[in-house]
Amino acid sequence: MKSFRGEPEIYRQRDQGRTEAELEVKSLSLSFGGIQALSDIDMEVHTGELVAVIGPNGAGKTSLLNCMTGYYRPQKGRIIFNGKDVTRHSTHSLTRVGIGRTFQNIELFPGMTVLSNMMLGRHIHCRYGLIPGCFFSPSVRKEEIRHRRILEEIIDFLEMQAIRNKPVGSLPYGMRKRVELGRALALDPRLLVLDEPFAGMTLEEKEDMVRFLLELNAGWGQTMILVEHDMSIVMSISTRVTVLNFGEKLAEGTPEAVQSDPKVIAAYLGGGQENGNGLSRDNGLQADIG
Amino acid sequence: MRDLKFHPCGNYRESYREELTVFETDFGRLWMALGLAVLFGVVPWTTSPYMLYVINTIGIMAIAAIGLNILIGSTGLISLGHGAFFGVGAYAAGVLASSWNVPIYLAVPAAGIITALTGMIFGIPSGRLKGLYLAIATLAGQFIIEYVLVHWEDVTQGTMGITLPDPSILGVSLRGDRPFFFVIFIVLAAMTWMAVNIMRTRFGRAFVAIRDNDRAAEGMGIPVFPYKLLSFGISSFYAGIAGAIWAFYMISITAEPFTMMMSVEFIAMVIIGGLGSISGSILGAVFITMLNETLRWVTDILMNAGGLAGLELTLAPLRELAFGLAIVLFILFEPKGLAEIWRVVRSSFRLWPFSY
């Protein structure tokens, strides 16, 4: 069991205004040519919540996240973050607004060490200009040291002390996912967007990750959106769950409510009308044989 | 005074400040200081004028190569127009010095800034193009600049070229190889130091991030296109400074040397030296310049040897051939370039006699 850990500086320093993360998605539609990836999605995330987005493969979960983080441009609808319309914002300006993300297929900088990777998360918080940078003036040095201290606290929190100077390319998969989470935390986001943080992990790695996410969310009030396939994790840690299927929102609510929603069960287990037809055909077959 | 560190057997650093140092040990600092002392104290006073000319050329090429390495090695953008940017710097300094009598210490930085702006304009295609396509776009830049240098006669005096006035700093005339040796190598030392600093601050990290994964770089809040332009600007700034010093050193300039061949030479320096390595750029400049001079020497001997005079035309492409061969051999056997060879040699010295 872990001993007591201090709260990282980025959370210690947050006052009320800095934690606020109210995301509102209004009738969002996205299509690629003839394929309707998202149609009329409404969604809300409030400060301090951990909202999970689930759905079968191809349901549009990642597309929704890509819209929120500026990688895709929705054709219709609006995304409002803390009262500001951010639908047309570019990806890099969204990180400044306070939306930080991790990727489904790890997108780290393979040649760099863990520390340099995380240092890139601090890029938007470095305030010095090019000329002082050229001369590495004392103020630049001071700022670099300040960011390093912040990173070390995140490294402590994520238990990555042993690998901080290792090149990311040499790390196992689960560890890379953790580095990516660390890099996203270094952005100091108000809203943390996680795209399948548990994919391809062993049970132990999943347990560690759950512990980190719970501590971030419950302990320090980090608002998060999570896309995940592992139902046992989603149902046990999220405040609310949104279910997507073929680009449409099927259901939304607490984990318990969603679990017992017949539409959700139908989408996952393939039930309802279609299942009925199949059964009758089956019966027919049996009759033929009989 | 703090304890001096030579080769500690582990990581004994106690503050983040110590982690930010350029040299890992005081041993490295000592070697650097010794190297600079020999460079400035011994080299200019003991070498022959011809050797000094070669060394000066190396210094100028090294400045430009460092710039190109920031663009190609660190940001991952290929530019085939570096020779032309070098020419822009030379002409900018030439025009400033001959038409407006701007002193050398103002003309050189001004030429650097003019070239940086030019480079940023020709870097605009990098917003849309990558890899080979960008190389072709910058190749167009090379030919456009060459054309302008020859045909914008009001400013560049076309094929006549420009003759620069005698440069002087604070009344001290700079003429000849030795004074220029100091100008070139002080500028090289300063520009190297600045490049090291750029690479260890947020700008350098952003460049490497764009090279490694531009999608993730965007996700980290780095506006990719402006940073690509910045990289073009910095790299052309280096080329401009080098070109300007070269113009003052050569006294008279024409558009002739700033061709495609020069751009290829710069790329060869960067690849042979080691992509993304600042010390590698300097080593690459040494290697290519020495190769050039050796080949000239060899062809001279062969041509003067009796009965071989007719081979002149056959031997002319020898230089290009040796160039291509050197690049191919390096890519095959040491893709990380001379910088990696240097690192291996250094660490084998350090670990001797227990290298395993």
C-alpha cells in the first residue's frame, strides 16, 4: 500500500476559478463524406465530474473527443467551455483554454526521454521569449527549474521516478500510457480528456491507473472525460456515463441507470427487434429440419 | 568553492540547477576551455596563410551548417535552398556596406535579419508540404533567389558583383586572414552557444516535438506552422550571418557560388556531421571543407603530372563523386554521423581500460 503523498503543486495552487470546467456540447454533428460519424450529440460535463463515454466500436467516441480537442471540425453544433464558444478553436489554443488530452494509440515523442516528453506539456506555461532563451538568461533558468519541480511532483505521483531519464521508445506499453497521462497532467488542464487509458494494459497496470484517476478526480477535483471499453472500470469509477451508438446518443445517466437501460443492453448484446427476427428465422430453420 | 566533478561513478546531482548544465562534468568544461585557448592562442599564430584560409572557411561554413541542422536535424524540415540564403546574407551585407557604408558590426546582424525574413517567406510552403514535396518547394526558392541575385541589377549589380569596402571595428582595420580568424571564430563560438541554448529551451523542445510527432505537438499547445516558420527563420539567420561574414572576407562577391551545389554541400555537412547534433554540424563543416580542399589538391597533382593533362575533363566530376560517396558511406555505416563517432571515441577514452 502506498504511503501518504502530497498534493502536486499544480493542484495545490488551484483556486476556485482555476478548477472550473463546464463543458457543454450542443447538437454536434460530424460527417466524413457520406458517413455520419456523429449526429446531434448533446452532452454536458460539470466541474469535478468524471464522465465516461462508452459505446461499441465505431460508435463515434473518439470522433467526439477529437471534436472537443480541435482535431476535427464539426459541421453543425457548438461546443461551449466555461461559457466560451470553442467550436472553431484550433487544437493548440484549446490547450490554453484548459483542455488537455491523451490519445488512443499513444502519441508520445519516441526519441525523447520521459522528462523531455513531460516538459513539452509545460510548453504553454513557459513565458520567456526567444531572445532571453538564446542567452539562457537567469530568468529562463529560474523558470526551467520551476517547471522541473512541477514535473517531479507529477513523476512522484505517477510513480515514474525510475524511468524519468529513459527514452520513451524503450518503455513497455503500460508505462507509455502512464507517461502520456503525466504529459497531459503537465499541461495543467481544467478538463482532462482521456481516450482509452486502459487499452492493452495488464490487470496490475489497470489497477494502478484506476488508482491514479480516482485520486486525481476524487482527491483533487480534476474534471475528466473518459472513453473506455472496460465496463467494470467505467461502471465503478464514473459519475455519469454517456452511451453512443452509430454516432447517436443512446443514453445518459448514472452508471446504474445506464446499465439497466434496455436500449443500451440491446446495443451491446444485440437484442430487440433484430434479435427477434433472428430467433424466428432460427425457428423456421428448426421447423425445416424437423 | 564547490567540489569539482570529474567522472563521478553515479548521479550525485543535488539540485535541478545542476541538471540544466551544458557540460556534465568539470572535465568537459576544462577541455572546452583548453580547446578555445588553443584555438585563439595558438592556431592563428602558427599556421600558414593557406591553412588559415581553409580554417576560416570551415568556421564560416560551420555557422551556416549549425543553422541548417536546426532546420533539418531538429525540426525535420528539408531545405534545399540554404546556399541561396547564404547568398542573400552575403548580398545584404554587400549592399549595406558598399551603398550605405554600414560598418561590419551592424551589417552582419542586419544581413542575418534580412535573410531570416527571406527564409521565413520561403518557408511558408512548409505549412502544407512535408518531406520530399517540401524539398522541391525549397528547391524552387533556391532558383528564384539565384535568379533575383543575377537579374535585380539596380541593387545587386548583376554579374558584375559587389566590391565591399575595407571593414574596420573601432578604427582597427580588418584585412587579411588573421583578423578575420578572430571575427569568424568569436561569432562561431557565440552562435554555437546560442544554438545550444535554443535547443534546451522551449523553442528547441517544440522543434523536436514537431519533428517526432506533429499531431501530438499540436495537442501540447504548440502552434505547428508558426514554429516551422520560426525554425526556417532561425536557420536562415545563421546562413545570413555566415554569408555576410563571407562577403566581407572575400571582399568582392558575385552570384556564382550560391548555387544548388552549395546547398547540397550544406546538407552533406549536416548528414555527415550528425542530424540534430550541434557539435556534429561543426564536425561536418570540417569534414566537407577538408574533403573539398583535399580533392582540389589531388586533382591539381594529377593534372600537373606529365601526360595526364588530357584527363582534365574526366577528373572534373571527381569532386561530386567523392561527395556522393561520402554521404552514402555515412548513411550506410554511421547514420548518426561524425558526432556519434566522436561520442564513441570519447567514451572509450573515458572507460579505458575497462571498456566492457
